[in-house]
Amino acid sequence: MAQTTEAEVINTNAIEIKDTGKSFEIVKKPEQNNLEAIFLDKQNFVPMLQQVKKIARGLVADPTTDEGAKQRKALSRKIGSLKTAIEDEGKKVAAALKAKPKLIDATRKEVRDTLEMLQDEVMKPVKEIEDRKNEIIEISNLPASAIGCDSYGVQDVINVLEGHAHDEAYWKESYAEAVAALNESRRQLNAMLETQLKQEEQQREYERLKAEEEKRNRQLAEEAAKAKAEAEEAKRKAEEAERAKAKAEADARAAAEAEARAKADAERAKKQAEAARANATVTVQGDAQKAIKDAEKTKSEMLFPEDQQTYKRTCNREALEDLKACGIDEEKAKAIITAIVKGKVRHIVMMY
């Protein structure tokens, strides 16, 4: 018997169509119930595509005529309706395939949850025993967590400990062990609390005594600083008084010396004045006698009264020149001469 080659194998899933003239209808086969299998293999559509290709390319219709155009449009509609029918069936298959992962996940979750629930039920008694043992370990470790805490912190740990104080129905097989752990932790924590309270009381007393000592030290320091300031102020005032006394004594000595110098200067000036007056008297008397003689001689030589006026003007002019030579300006010199002529300057007269 001859063997069947691969090309001769009949594809039972191959899609076939029937041309009714108005449309292409898909030929349904009883064995083609699995649309997913059909769409998963594109070879299932090759015979149908070849058949449509043969019909489309075998069409003899002149598109330039109305009849030819109608035939081409009719064939295009038939191909389009076939395309839509296959596309719709494919969408249904794709939708079903997309829904499968969700269904699979939902099934997996339900199975997983059920098995985990059964695991929990099986392990629940064991877990409860382990949880109670772990709670007892936690109770035993509570005192260690209070190390380094102040009294408030230790009290907080005691409050946590009392939250573990359950009855026998709660502890079941671990009741005796739990009670022993609770009592031991209470003993340790209460001892720690008592010790901490004593230490804090001692610390407060120490701080109080320290504050009092610091206050006393501040007061002593302030008093010492005040005394030092007062001593320095007294010293400063004493030094100022001493300097004032020394200055007063020096001033008194200087005043006495100045008074003595003034008396000596006055006495010396008096003697010099008396000597000067004596000399001046002699000189003036000599000069006066000479001036009188000169004046009398001049007067005796005058012939007319107007000569006397000329003589007086000459004397006044010469006196003015002499005063100006002494550094007196002309106006003041004239005023001085006028005062002398009128007899308003004591001890001085104009010798005409």
C-alpha cells in the first residue's frame, strides 16, 4: 500500500466557501466546532483564500462599461461580507482567549485560598502555642527594655507587662510558665522602678543642694565684688584727697612765693619810681628853667601880638611832631596837645 505524502494529508479544519452568486457562504463542517484551533493555524484559511483569489482574478468585466463596473462592485461586496464574517468569528475567539487568563487566575486564587485556609486550620493549634510561647519570651525580655529609662519609662514598661496578664483560659498549657514569667518580670521591673525613684530623689536633692550652694557662692561673690568696689572707691577718693591736699599746699606755696615776689617787685618798683621822680624832677626843673628862659627870650624878641600866635602854633606843631615820632597817630597826638593846653593833663603844661 502506497504511503500518503504530507501534501496529500487532508486538512479537516480547512475553511471552504460556496459561491451563491450574491455572496460567499462558509461551508460548516461537523468537525469544525473548535474555532480556536481553526484560527490558531493560518493554513486552515489557505484553500478559501485560493478559491476567492481564483474567482477575483478570473473575473472578466470591463470597468469602462456599466455592466462591468456593476460586476466588479458586486464581487467586492461579496469579498467584503466574507471578510466581515471571518473577522467577527475571529473576534469572538480572541475575546474568549482574553477572558481565559482571568478565569484561570480566579480559579487559581480560589484553589490557593482554600488550600491556605486548610493549612491555617491544620497549623492553628501549633501557631497558637508558638504565639503564646513567643509572648512569654516577650514578657521575659521586658525588663531588659527598661534599662536606661527614667521612672516614667520604667512605669510605661510595667503597664505593657500588665497588658500580658491573661487568665488560664488564654494561656492554656503555658499558664504556669506565663505566670512565672509575669511574676519574675514584675519583680525585676518593680525593683528597677524603686531604684530609679530613689536615684531620681537623690538627684533632685543633689540638684537642690547644688543650687543652694551656687546661690550662696553667687551671694558671696557679689558681696566680695561690692566690698572690693567700695574699697577701690575709698582708695580712689583718698588718693584724690591726697592729690588735692598736695595741690593746695603747692598752690599755697606758689601763692606765698608770688606774694613775696610781688612785694619785692612793688618795693623795687617803688624805689625805682622814687629815683625816677627824683631824676625827672631835676631834669624837668632844669629843662623847665631852660625852656622858660628860651620862651622869655623868644617872647622878648617878638615885636607884635601876631608873632605870639605864630610862636604858639610853632610850639604845638613841634610837640605834634615829637608825639608822632613816639608812635602816636596824628589825631590822638592833636587830642593830647589840646588836653595839655587846656590843663586837663596833670603835671604837664605847654611852655610858650
